[in-house]
Amino acid sequence: MLVNGSPAQFISIRDRGLLYGDGVFRTFPARQGRVAHWLWHLHQLQQDCAALGIQCPPRDILQAELQQLLVQHPSGVYKLVVTRGEGQRGYVPLPQSHTSYFWDVTALPSYPTTYVQDGITACFCDLRLAEQSRLAGIKHLNRLENVLAAAELGDCPEGLLRDAHGNVIEGTRSNLFWVKNGQLHTPDLSRCGVAGVQRARMLAAFPVTVCAVDVPTLLAADEIFVVNSLMPLWPIRRLAGQAWHTFPVAQRVREFLQQEDTTCSVS
């Protein structure tokens, strides 16, 4: 682990990221010393920091530290966390706080090949996402909703989250897409939810309709799938008593998501 650029295993007990979830993060895989879509992750991190008024560490520093870590850990799950730093007691941030940031690297997950090839059985979580437009889309550190929703899953590989109005928003750790009559759709995240990098890449590469979706509309889709940077795509084979057997659009999207576009690597 690197903390503020130096090897360390601990952060301050007064760090606002720990105390209040006052920070943002990004998670992405490295394989054989190569990180795909690093600049996408960096851009999303910078956007999220700006939305919360947190100074993002400079790109050249983060890039140099990533290169350093890739030499030591050529394969793994990389997590980059940026917080508002240490602060005084209470919610009010200091006028001139000093950003803290740290890197963590863990082992790559091993998912069953059937998740990719045949799809997964998904479920609807009981937990409903709260609406807060100022936080919508941001991958901030206050992820307690996701923690509680994930506790509901049991043996289910992924669960879908709804808002208070019954609109389906996302997975517990993924973004949601569905296909109807050949057209790609994804939920509107203007009130809640997390906007992931793979979602952003798809919006840039494909014609995608962004809209609200209720449960009956989603269940009437021709295909449903979820994406994130580690999967990167799992079709949904069963959900709420409905079943799907073929995923032609998901297969084409998966091939696109797996394109490396390597922007950071160890030569």
C-alpha cells in the first residue's frame, strides 16, 4: 500500500474519508503489468473529486506511482482512494484541507466461466437507494447502501437495486444495461447510483438510450446484462421468474469492453 506517496499500512484516525466517507475511489484490474483504460479511470476520479470540492492529486504523480506499483504487483485489483484529508471534529471541512490518497492492491477475483458464457441468476434487493442529486453518479466512499444490499445476496452473484419509486438503477457493484428491439438502454443516474467507467465507455461508443425503467419494463427486455471493470460483462440469465437464453448484443458489447486500450503498462 502507498499512502500519500510513501509505503504505509495505516491512515489517520482523523481522516475524513474514514470518519464521514468524505472521499472518492476507483477500482480497476492490472494484468501482466498492464492497466487497461487507466485514463478513463483517472478522468472519472478527477470529475468525482471536482464534484465534491476535493483537490485530486496531479496526474503525473498518480501515473508515476502506478508504474512503480505495477513493477511490484503486475497483476491484481488496484484501488485508488482520495479523501479530503484530516480534519477537525464535526462535519464542517477545514477551509484549506490537505488531500490524502492511497493505493491498495489485492488479488484478482476468480469468477466461474459460466457467468460470462451462460449468464447469471440475479435478484432484486429489498434495499432502496436514497435520492441525492448532488451525489448521483459519484463513486464516493459512503457505500453503506451497497454493503447492506450485498448482505442480502446469499448465493446470488449480483443483485439489482431500485430507488424509492421502483425504478431499477444499478447492480450492487455494477451498471445495468438492457436491450429491446436491438436498442441498448441504461438507467438514468441523475438522482442516485454510481456511474462506472465501463458505462462511460459504452455511452461514448454506442447509441444508448438513458431512461428510467421499472421492473415490468426491464423484465420484458430481450437481453439484460451488468458491467464493471472486473467482470467486465455478465448477462442475466434468470431474474424474478423470467429466463433468457441467448445474448447476441451482450456478446458484441463484451468484445468491445475487453479491448485493452492500454494507457499504463510496465515495458
